[in-house]
Amino acid sequence: MGKNLIQQARGKGSPRYRAPSFRYKGQSKYAKSQKETLTGKIIDFIHCQGHSAPLAQIEYSNGSMVLIQAPEGVRVGDEVKMGNKIDIKKGNVLPLKNIPEGVAIYNLESSPGDGGKFVRSSGGFAKIITKMQNLIVVALPSAKRRDFLPECRATIGVIAGSGRKEKPFLKAGKKYYAMKAKNKLWPIVSGVSMNAVDHPFGGSSSSVKGGPTQASRNSPPGRKVGKIAPKQTGKKR
């Protein structure tokens, strides 16, 4: 009898495939929206294994404490603000309708008050392309353009840690511990390299197989791998 595929085991929801969020330092999100302007101070920088960028711990004038991705060029003791009509300065949080076009921003809210959903990884930034009455078009790091409501908030600046991907891992051990921090399954083994008991594409003492890679739409879970109900395969003639 064959063994469960990786996607079958992942769907069960065991700790092997869950993010170890109990080890994270906290959520990175904005404080609740206030009518008045809040003045805050950066009191510390925190490394969290669940985030690719360093986190800035900010204490606001109303006593609230938040974690946000630290922008480039700030340090402990710097003053940051959150409000509607404030200066365009690194680390300040304000609605998109009050941010000029072409200014680097990050941690954009998908809907007003959700705390930030877009552009949150190290070195990331977005820019406002067009402003309309009830819509603001933003160019994301992927070069895609997305529409946001004018009341959605964003932070001014570029997220710190932009050189993270420039340094290669060089050793498999370094990659292993980087993946282990977020409980990522690594290394990923292809199906043709597995034994026949582990995958429908495995076995035959070789990675060169002549069998079909298509699966029916109604295939059982252990067989539903490869090309799922393709309309056609191969080159178009």
C-alpha cells in the first residue's frame, strides 16, 4: 500500500506543516485609527524569525505599543507620527490620499483599519501612480498595479534589509536552518526521484520515465498529481 503524498499530509494540518507563530515576537500592524495625530518614538529594533525585515518597536503618545517594519535610515530615539496631515517623513503613517505621487511607501492597508497587508518584506516599496476621487492606483514591487481606497494607510520609506537576497547561502546547512526557522519543508524532492511507494511518478530505478503525467479530474487523492485534467499537452501543432 502506498504512502500519503506531501499534499495529503499537509492538508491534515499537523505541526510539521504549520507556521511556528508561537515563537514570533508579535504581529506587525498599525495601531487603531485615531482622529487626532499620534506622536511616537522608536524605542528598539527587534529581530523576529517570522519576518524578513527588522521590526521597529514604537511607543505612541496614547500609550499604545506597536511593531512595524523598520524603514531605512531611522534609529532608536527617532520621532514618528501617525495622522492625516503630517510631514512626508520616513516612518510616518498617513492615508494614501495625503501622500504625493512617486513617494516610496510600504505596508499598505487592503481596507481601512486592517493594519497593513501589502509590501511588507525586506527592501520592498511601492509608489502611487494615479489619484482619482474615490480610487488610488499604486504600483507594487511586482510591477502590478492595484487600486486602493483613499483612506487606506501606508508608511513612508523603504523597508530595511534590502540586501538580504544578495548574499548566497553557499552551504546546505545554512539553508537548512533558514528553512527550519519558519518550519518550511526543505529540501523538496521531485516525484520522479521518489520510490514507487511514495509517489505515482516514482520507482523504476531511474528519473527517466515513460508513463503518463496526466490525472483525471475525478482521480482519488493519492493519484491526483501532475497535470490535472489538461485540455491538451505538448506543443500546439
